[in-house]
Amino acid sequence: MVKNVVLLTIDALRKDRLGFYGNKRDLTPFMDSLEDKSLVFTRAQACGPYTQASFRGILTSSHFLDYGLEEELSLERTLISEPLQDAGITTAAFHSNLYLSDLVGWNRGWDVFYDSMDDDVDPQIPYIRGPDMIRKFKAWLSSHVTSGSKPFFAWLHFMDVHEPYVPERKYVELVNPSLSLSEAEMYHLFENTLLKRDVSDESKIMLLSQLYDIHVREMDAYVEEFFYILKNLDVLEETVVIITSDHGDEFNEHGGLSHDDKMYSELIDIPLLMFDPTRDKREICDMLVSNVDLPPTVLHLFDLEPEELFQGHSLLPCQSLLERGCYGEALYHEAGKGEDINKDIYFYREKDMKIIYRANLDAWEMYDLINDPGELENIIDTAPEAEKMKEMIKPRVRRWL
């Protein structure tokens, strides 16, 4: 049994930007340095392509539409914080995302729950930045350590990779010093290209991607600062740290920008690293896993019994994992306008075959991710597995009706 567990979630962080997944641009030097003491999952999947859909998996081990279209998190869902708190483990959450706030019911089971909703934020950058989030965590952890040695579970969610892409100049200098855009020009790109999903100008998409990469480098520095706090307060050696994201971002791979109602790899393939200070070497897990498996894994780390309502399975030990498919779902959504329940989309993946269904169009897609990793050739009419995989999705389609 470990003493403490921390879940670090980084909003909109693409898997393909991390060095330990093969990126050669040195955008994540600190996170890459954790690999030697980590279990790294190479085929982790999000259960949805944006925050509201994916976080049902990350914190409640369930799927987005299990309880219909919720304005608030259903009381029938169990947050990972609830069984942990019941077991006497201190629970603390720090984030700055409206979709995960106490206003919509995500504050259950936390001894400390900070969601920034009462704070003033810049209307152009509408979230609390990483350094401020880390300071709040440090203040809480210092107090917790001083008050005793009770085990804790902490969840920190960072928004710094998320749009709008307006990185600080010092990180621009680290990654791309020749980039001379002012903050006003960066924000103009966000307002007039990204928000409008305008993919007509390839040079602007390239600029957005470059700014995104700079934010990834910035986020890596914040993760390093976070680990320094754990070390400085003498808790790192007894703490497992799980690092993942809720989804990625698109840069016109499939005709769009940001993260909308699509189920392609740029949004669904997520990084997942489990740092354990007691490890003496890295371990790679190539099994297909889902972020609905995270809450059962946290319970396992604390040596607690499985939660009946959790749909996922513990990822430990990885050698004992069974081959399972991964499933996800979402609705069309626009920021500030909510979701359209009439435009639902689903995916199911087994090994390296993925099937996607848009219910409102009655349209199916299927991809062989080994031979077509970019998901460009729809083989739904020729793949022998198509009918079997359709049957894995059909029972879930509009089941709330």
C-alpha cells in the first residue's frame, strides 16, 4: 500500500507532444525524466473528446451519457473522492474549470475543493494559471504535512495547455525564439481562426500549433515545480503520481480545430504515466486501456475494495490486464451553448481497430490504426470485423430514451 496518490490532469495535452511517446522536440524534458521510475501506457484512450465527456471516466469511472444529459453531475455517480473519504483518506482538489466546478456537482467527497469560481480571472485567459494553482496546492500540503501523517489523495487539473494559446515570452524563447507574435496577435489568432474553426489558411494553423507546443513546454515546467514541492516537503518518496490528460487538440487533421465532437486519435489517444518512486526501472504497458480505469486503479493503490458502480478495472499489475475494448461517447457542443443531445457520437476500439458512429446521420466509420494511423481511409464496407464491432455500440446508442 502506498501512502499518498496524486492525479495530475493536464487539459488538452496531446500524447504526441511528449518525448517518452517519441516526440523529438524536447518539449517535455522534465516529464520525460520521470520515465525511468514510471509505468507508461502506450495505448490509453479517453472516453470522450472534451472535458465534460472525458472527466466522467477520469473521476467517476463511468461514461458521459450513462444518466442522460445532466445539467449537474448525477448523484447516482460515485466520485473517486467519496470512497476515499469514507476510508479516512484526506482528499483535496485544485482546478479552474467551470465544467468541473461545485456549481455542477463535482465537489462531493473532497475535504478541500478549490475550483476558482469565486476568483477574478482575465476574461481573455479565463482560468487560474499553473503557478497560482501550485501555490495553492503548496499551502494546503504544507498545512497537511504539519498537522500529521494522514494519507492523502490530491487531484490537480491544469488548464495551461488549453486555448487560447497565449504563452509567456520566456517560454517562446525556449521553444521558438524566432516567433515574434505579440500577445494581441496570438489572441487574434484564437478569436478569428480557432474559435471560428477556420482551417482555410494553413499558415495560421501552423502558428496555432507552434503556440500550442510552447504551452506544452510551459506546462512541463509547472510539473517540475510541482514535483519539487513534493520533494521539498518530504512526501515524494511515499507518493505515486499519475499524469494524464482529458483529451487532445486538433490542428486540421480531420477538418477542424480545438476539441469538438470527434473520436479521432488526436483527441482520444491520451498520455498516461504512473510515477512510483519505489520503481528501479521503467515499465511499458501496451494493453488497450481507458481513463475509466483510473478510479479503480486509485482504490487499488490504497488497497481498498473495488467500488461497485465503477465500470473500469484497476491497471495494476499491468501484467494481469485482460484484453478489453474501449468505448467512448459525446454530443455536439459549443462553448457557452451547451450540448445538442440530437447529435450524438460513439466510438469503440478493440486492439487496433476503431469504429465510430454518428447517430443523427446514421453514419459509420471504421479504421485500421496500424495501417492507417491518421484515420483517413474508412473501411466500414470492407472490414470483416465491422458487423461485430457495430454490435458493441448499438446497445448504447440513445439509451437514455
